[in-house]
Amino acid sequence: WVVSQPPDMHLKPLMTELLKRILDGNKRVQEAACSAFATLEEEACTELVPYLSYILDTLVFAFGKYQHKNLLILYDAIGTLADSVGHHLNQPVPESQSATPTQGAPISCSLSRNTSRS
């Protein structure tokens, strides 16, 4: 439902709040937020492309905060992101887009959505 609405209505606010919680000091909050974000990645697919720089900056920063158990969940979230956005990870991001979520029209998902988590 979230990804079927205009991105500024629900996707961007939800994504922003989940990314903040990924960096929370509480391990349980980190775990829940990272797992929820991986689920969002599966559904949003390439609609996350306009926000990749912000997402990647947050996930990379999380490597310095996470301990063993949550690192596994973080790796899963990064792998899910790669599956969801595909080749878009290889594209350079303009400097102006590296600090905060950007605005942009959603890109339709061209990947089949994986409904099972491994």
C-alpha cells in the first residue's frame, strides 16, 4: 500500500524514519528497523533509486555501530537493496543528492518481487 501512493505521501517519510531507527543506539530497535527496511526494499524495488545515496550513507554508517547479530541483518538489507535496485547501484550520484532524501518520480519496478525471505 505504501509504495502504491505518491512517494512524498508515505514512502519517503517511512523510509526516512526507518533509516533513522537503523542508527538507533538500542540493538533491538536497530534489528527491527533493519528488518523492516529490508521488507520495504522488497516492495519498493526501484522506487528507492532516487534515495540511494541517502540509503547507502546510512547503511554504511551502521557498519560502525552494529555488533555481530545485527551485522547479519544489515548484510541482508544490503543484499536485498542490491536485488531491488539492480544496476542502479553502479550509477554515480550527484553531490547535491548525497545528504538527504531527494525528490523524484518513482521508477516502476522491473524486477519480480521475492516474497520469501531466506
